[in-house]
Amino acid sequence: MRTRLPLTAALAAALLLTACGGADDTGGSSSGALRVATEGTYSPFSFHAPGTNELTGYDVEVVQAVAARLGREVEFSETQFDAIFAGLEARRYDVVANQITINPEREARYLLSAPYTVSNGVVVTRVGDDSVDALEDVDGKRSAQSTTSSFAELAREAGAQVEAVEGFTQAVTLLKQERVDVTINDSLAFLEYQKSTGDQSVKIAAEIDQPSEQALVFRQDSADLRAQVDTALQELRADGTLARISEEYFGQDVSGS
């Protein structure tokens, strides 16, 4: 689904103050819409607000603020995570904004922006399951994951059997149904899930020691666009916009400012 969102008054003002001209390397002028891929089902990063059904979330607001700095509107394409990189490579959109973790494989294949989130991964189990105290304890267990995610790679490396799901909500559903043993995901996503649903039947069983950084993702031929976005992120970090958006969704600054 493709959704073109109206800019807020604040973003519109930023557009007037920061609009820039010239051509970028995505094949269009810098005044054209910035085409952004996101899941739309990954709260609190990319989801539809209850009541209004408007696409919103931390990543959504960050990329809207970036686009405002570039003087461009945003056109969102919502897609399942496991198809998101194929769509980028097929040029259906210009950038992916979906809490994409920086790792060596992605750095080799794509261009990545400066990080705009720093967080920890966690292993989630059912309450009452005390068999997992650390990541290595998932060895031999069934883990529900989006198959192309960095968490799926982490689960495989730890010896888990990955069961494919479309997203975190489905992973938790399978976990509660005892069709899988664990799921690995971002601690921020789990805490938001528990806060919004009140579900106390699942828990964080283990934290992954190494913090991860998340970035926007571009094709290799989008160096100019990546540079423009990095400049915008630097400005948003300096003026406190990233911290404000972060505190709105998480109650703390997770932007790495």
C-alpha cells in the first residue's frame, strides 16, 4: 500500500526554511517526493494509530523530519519486512525506514545513513519458561523471526531453528500458542508491545550484550541522497529534534545524541 502523508505544520515550516534545489542520484529532482519503504505494523517504529489509522511511529516521524530538511514530501510504501530490500533494489522506493540494524552484510550491500537509534536486542519467552538465561540458550529451540532480519541471523548463529513470520506481533502469537519457544527482537519493540497490550504472559528472558545501531538504507547508487540525509540527521540531532521524537515514543532519548 502506498500512502502519501500530509506534513505537519512544524514540518511544513521547516520545508520553507530549509528547501534546497538541485538533482539527486535517485533519478528525480530534490523537489520530488521521497519514496520511503516501511512495514506499518512494527510499533512503536512504524504503525497505524488507533482511531485515526494514520501511519505514524518513531521511524515515520524521523524520516518525515529528514524530508522536511530536504524540502521534499514523503510517499510511503508499506510492505512486509522480508520483501523490503528486494523492493529497494527494484527501485520501487528510494530509502528504507524500518529500524534496520547496521551489520557488515548490509554495509557491504547497501549505503547506510548515520545511526538514529541505539538499542539492545532481547530474547522473549513465555512466562514460566526458565530455560533461557542468555542468547546461547536458544540453541536447538524454535525461534519466530522475519527471515531476512538481523535478529533471524542472530538466532541461526546461536543454533535456533527459525520459523518464518511476517512481524513481531505474529511472532508473539506463535510464542503464546507454544508453536515456537522464543523470539528475538528489539527491546523497545517488546516494551511497547507490553505497554500497549498489557500482555504479561511473555517476558524478556535474556538481553543481548552488544547494543545495536539502526540506520536508513539506500541503494549503492544513491550516494548523493545518503549524504543529504546524513546532513539532515546531523542538523536534527543538533537542534534536539531527534531527542524530542525519541522521548515522545520511548520516554527517553534513544537516538544516540
